[in-house]
Amino acid sequence: AQLGLYKTKLTDDGGHALAAGLDRPELQDLDLRINDTTVGDKTGVTLGQSLSKCSQLSKLYLQATDTQISDATGIALGEALRTFQQLTKATIMLYRTKLTDQGG
């Protein structure tokens, strides 16, 4: 599956709903690109929670460029990464990305 957000302004409710859609236990390969987008706490935490349920995920590509990510989002994504027992390949690239408790 591939999800790309480019120069996107997500409300927390819209981002939450979008991230909740990734709650797919059978998902094996995910390409997630978040570029020039602010990710709020509700969206980021939901993204982490949804991804943590992808028990079959074996390949992950995560790119964030010119993006602001809150501490809560970073923590949620980190916790999700620890749950991927089938993960054989992960590429995580952060370019000009701010990890801060002042997220979107």
C-alpha cells in the first residue's frame, strides 16, 4: 500500500480518520510519504496505533520531508516499530523534519 501526503493541511479529525484506515492486520508492505505537512498529535498517535496492528508488515518505507512531527507522534511511531515481528526491511528517512512537542 502507498499513502502520500504532499503539501497537505490535515485537520486532526480528517487525519485521524485517514490514519485509522491503515489499521489492516494483513498489510505486508507500506510506503508512507509525508512531505511538507504538519502532523498533529491526534493524527500521529492514531497512525502509530493503526500501524501497530499491522502484524504482517514486512517492508516499511517512511519518508518525511519539510514536515513537523510532535513528540507524541514520534513516540507512537517508535512504539509501532517495536511491534513489527515480521519486519525484514525498513527505510526511514527524515529530511528537514522537526520533531518537537510543538507539533501541529
